[in-house]
Amino acid sequence: MKKWIFLAIVLAILVFGSVIGFNMFKAQKIQEYLASRPIPEFPVTSMTVKPEDWTPNLKAIGFIEPIQGVTVTNEVNGKIVKIDFTSGQTLKTGDPIVSLDSSVERANLKAAQGQLPAVERNYKRMKDLLKSGSISQGQADDAESQYLSLQGQIEGYKATINRLNIRAPFDGIAGLRNVFMGQYLSAGTDIVRLEDISRMQIRFTIPQNDLNKISIGQMMNIYVDAEAGVTFKGTISAIEPAVNFQSGVIQVQADIPNKDHTLRSGMFAKANIILPTLKEQTIVPETAINYTLYGETVYVITDQTGENGKAFKQVTQKIVKLGESIDGNVHVLSGLEAGDEIVTSGQVRLSNGSHVSIIESDILNKPAEIPAL
């Protein structure tokens, strides 16, 4: 019995020993294979950092406004007897727009003008009689009062008639007509929108911290969705003297030439205020930046030589400080130097010390035309 137990123990030791030995042999072979396997190289695209001129700008948004624009209304009640314009017509200052019925006012004016010569002669006669002492001062004053009062009535009738004939207050383009012949208009009725669009303007706000970066006459670029790819030039024409204490922003106004009448009021616009150009700056594509919760980094490529004398390229992760970005490029304030070769794409699988191979790729190049969806 003891002999069988001894044989079973020996057999168990041999079985477990062979399993353990096989696993140790397997692990050793795997280590040898991994040690002899070449370090993987990840394909990436790269660029060499070169100093460039950088023109920063301040971004803002706003709405296009006309240099002059008004909704033409009537000051007094009346019935339309004549319409002197058509929708979309170009008007000059003083051109008639709408005439309201002024027959009663003209009749009153004619009656007052008919009385004026007799009242004037009576006033002059009273002045002469006063000099000779034939009448009292009171009688002369009454004659003068009648004469001046009648003159005032005539001026009042003329002013009322003038208000019944509504004219263009400035050069501009008329909008859509809102009234019709024979319509009775209450005071303040909207007749037509008139706008001078020969020159437009845009109002926008900037933070008070950027106030020292702008000035009157400073150039800016304006973009509107209705004219994709077109850059409109403008200049800052006015800066609000006070900062809004609630929001901490300040209003700015810029003028935009509009000779071809491309811009129309109400258009949503994006504005870039052009700041002074900075010389010899570090500019890299945004695709080269790795954005993380701990900061922004880039991978810098360096040439290395292995123990076997074989050359390879290795990446080192560097922390960078960034400025603003414009059109897919970003201004690097610190962390890179001229001549550094950096990874521009393919860095998703990289880590500090990874080996890379440089490839040529046009995947990051902007297409000439964006395909329509």
C-alpha cells in the first residue's frame, strides 16, 4: 500500500514539474522573440517649424446696418390722392413719395393770402397815423397784431400742406410700398422703408480688456454668409465712450463701402479686426496640437541611433503655450523653436519615446471646393 502511494506522489511530481517546466520554457521563448522583434514604427506626417509673420485679429459678430435708414411715415391724418414712387425705386433727397388730400388747407391758405394785402395796408396806414398823433398806440398795436397773426396763419397753412406732401429725406432705395391710392392714413402709418445702402456699417462689441488694441481708422475684414468666400473691407469709425458695467463690453462701429449694393441691412456678419503684424513667430497647424485636460502638447521628432548602429526617428512630447488660431493655424507662444520637426498627423497611437516613420500625405490639404451634401 505504501509503495502505491509513493509511486502516485512521484507521478504527480513528474506531471506538475513537466507543466511548470513547459510554461517556463514558453515564457523564455516569448521573451526572446519580443527582444529580437524590431520596435514598431508608426507612420506620421511632419513639418519643420519655420519663423513666419503672424497677423493676429480680434473676432466679433454683428449685423449689417445702412448708413441711413428710416421707415417713412405721415405726420398728420389724411387720404392719399397721389403716389409718386414704385417699390424698389431709387429716390433723391426731396423726391415726392405720397401726397395726401390738402384741398381744405389750400382753400384756407388762399383765403388768408387774399386778406393779407388789405391787412398790410391798414397796418402801414396806422403806423403813419400814429406818427402824426391821429390815433393812439393801442390802435396801432391792434393793426400790427392782426397783420402778424395773418402772416402766422399763412405760414401755418403752408407748413400743413408741406406735411401732407411726404418727400424723401435723403438719397436712398425705397422698399416695398405699404399703402394704396385712396387709403386714409392715420398719423404714424408706415408708408415705405427708405435706406441709403451706398455705405453700410456694422456694430459689434468687444471685451474691455481688448480696448487698447483698437483705434479709429483701424482696418477690419467682414464676412457674410450670403457672400461666401468674399471679404469685405471696413474701417472702425466710432468707439462707444463708456463700457457697459453689467457685461464689461464696449460697442464699436465700423463703416463698409458698398458701391455695388451687395450688402443689405440685417445680414448677420462676422468681423475680424486686423491687429499689427508680429515678425518671426512660430505657427503650426492645429492638427499638430494634442489637447488634453493637463494642457496642450506636440510631438517633436528627433534622429536617434540604436545600439546596432541603425538610425531611427523618435518622438518626444513637449508642452506648448498657445495663442489664438486663424484658418486652421495656431500661434505657439512657447515650447517650440525654429528648426524643430513636429508631427502634424498620425499622433493618436503615439506616446513619449515612440518610433515613427515619415510619410507623405495630402489628407490635411484643404480641397479647392467643399463637396455639397
